[in-house]
Amino acid sequence: MSLFDTLFRARHGPENSTNIDNVGLPKAAMQYGGGESAATKLAVVSRCIDLISDSVGKMNSECIESDSRKRVNVPVLQLLNVRPNEAMTPFVRRKMIEINRLVHGSGYDWVIRDPVSGEPQELIPLPAQLVQPWQDTSGRMWYDITHPYKGDVMRLRAEDVLHYKAYSSDGIHTVSVLRRAADVISAGLSAQQYSRSYYENGGQPAGVLETETDLGGYVRDKDGKPSGMTKKDYIRSEWERVHRGPDNAYRIAILDHGLKYHSVNVSMADAQWVENHDVTTTDICNFFGVPVYKVNSGKQSYSSNEQNAIEYVTATLHPIVAQYEQEMTYRLLLPRQRTAGLELRLNMMAELRGDFAARSMWYERMRNIGAYSVNDILRHEGMPDVDGGDARYASLNYVPLQDWAELSQARAQRGGGEYAEDT
């Protein structure tokens, strides 16, 4: 049985295990299921988490030399791009880590190393709610992991844990996006609960039954004895039995004994349901850094959506990717590899694969300035090299200013008077 099995499998159900519903949003959502699991029931929250985690999940890793920028093959790429552990694909691993980072504030990777060489042999993402980071008096970091079923605690060294952090004020303890957005998510959950309650009751709002008749005392049974239920409770229960719930929607109420019904609740239209929903969606998207159009909300415009997509990559994904790259380089590469100037990177070109126009324009510009060769472009597209594809080209229309006079005169002499006149 592998280390992965040892940590995550058991024949019996969990006992005294940490439950995701017991942590998270302390005031925002406990009445709707509790904690982060309740927040993710809000459609826009779930969509934002999926968008960012999917974006990170599909980025493959590569190793480069920091000086020459050449790609280098190192053993750890087999784990990062082929199979990190027996249970997961690389995409699932990265997505799980990013979900934990967004939902709980931290994503963790447990690095299983070869005892002799120190090379990583397996990467196991850890549920964030089972990990407790702490510092000893010397400032050294440790990570305590609670077994999800047995409750035993295993202590790991910092060099065997990759720690991907969300917002942090001290660099150790983190605050998840859901905690930071607790108030606005709570408002969204309250609106969602109101909508659910409204439709469950067939659109029947709360109200008051009014009568001038004395309703004091208890209802009597068929033998004339007090039943223990007050007259008010009896009328209330009968009204709810007949008129409450979707099966009883739009039934005609018959009021006798001078009863009058008065609604004391505003309708969904009066509560400006649609406007409130849009505001909540925008606020939640702002916390996650996701453009509103990506959650199928707001005004749709091709030009603005194109710009928002670029900002999503540069302002939202790029900082996340930078942290992943720095953490992986420091923890997964051996000291001699780091000394040699090797770095682990995530290929963000995967984020542009769905946008053919943007991708083509990027390749064209990079080739025109000599940054990419044809084979460089083919490698990004996962296609084989072609003969002669390593040559690079650049335009002579742009030259250094100090060489401009000499090159201009040479061109004029080659092109004749007409060309000289143009220059």
C-alpha cells in the first residue's frame, strides 16, 4: 500500500475528523449548511472557484536555465506533467491545490523523496483543513497533518511541503477569499434563501390574519374537552396546511368569522431582486478577480470582454502562477540544480488556447521581432519541428539610432534617387 493510501484510505467511516462544514465563514452561512461548503452553493462563488482552478490546472510545467532561457529536462517534470501520484492526473492535482488555496486560504503538496538522492518521488496534495503550519522558537517552519480517520498527527519538515498561500499578513497564516468576502457572500446566500423560501411557499408571503373575534382559550375536541391547542395556533396551522407550499400555490382562500388577511412582507419585485443579484455577483467577482462576463453576468461586449480576458491573465492568474513557480523551484529542485540556475515555470500559453485570434496575433508579433522562430511556435502548439524552422527573422525597418545615417545612405545608394528621396 502506498503512502497515499495510508494517509487517505480507511475501511470505516471517519471518527472525530475535521469537517469542512465546521470551518470557514463564522457568521455568513452557518444557517445554510455551514462554512465554506455553504458558500460554494452560491452559483457565482462556485463558478469563480472553477474558473481559476481550471486555469491553473491546465498549465503544464517546464524547467529553464535562467541565463540562456533554454528548456531543460529534469526528473521532477515527470511528476509535474505525467503523474504526480497513483491516484491523480497533473490537472487534478493542480486543481485540488488551487481550490484549497481559494476556499481555505492555503494549498499544500506533500513531497515524498528518495531517501538517498533526495529527488521527489511523489507529490500528494493535502486537504488544507487537515494541515496546521507553525514555527518553533528558532523560526523553523513545521507542518502538522491530522489523519482524516484515525486522528493521529504526523509532523513534516518545511522542505517536504509546498505551501501555496492566499492573502496573508505575516507570510504564514492565511485568509481565504471566502473569509474576506464573507459579508457579501452572506448577503448572496440570504437572497438565495429568500428566493427558495418564496417559491417553496408558492409565492405566498408572510402575513397576518386579523379578526375582532376573541381568540382566547383553547380549542375543544369532539367531546368538548380542551385539546391543549390555543385557538390562535389552530387557525395558524390550518391556514399553513391549506395555503403553504408549492402544491397549494394559488389556492383560493375562504375567510370566515370576520378574518382578514394582511401581507407584511415585500414582494420579490419590491425587494429589487434582479438588481440585488447583479450587485452581489459583481462584488463576489471583484474579490476573486474574475471578469463578470466569465460568470455569464453583466453587459456583454466583445471589445470589453477581450480586454477583461487579458486583465484576467495578467492581474489575476499571473500573480498566482508566480507564487507557484517560486515555491516549486525552491522545494522541488535540488540545491545543485538551483545553483546551476534552473527554474521551474508554468506555461501560461494554455490560457490562450481557446482564443485562436489572440494566439495567432501573439505568435506573429513575436516572430516579426525575432523573439520566436517557427519551431518555437510549433513547440507551444505541441507540434513537431520542421526543417529550417529554427531560423529567426527581424525587420530592417527599425534600426539603432546611431546606425541610422549609415544604413539610410547605403539604402539610398542601392535604391537610386527615388528611394533616397523617400528616405
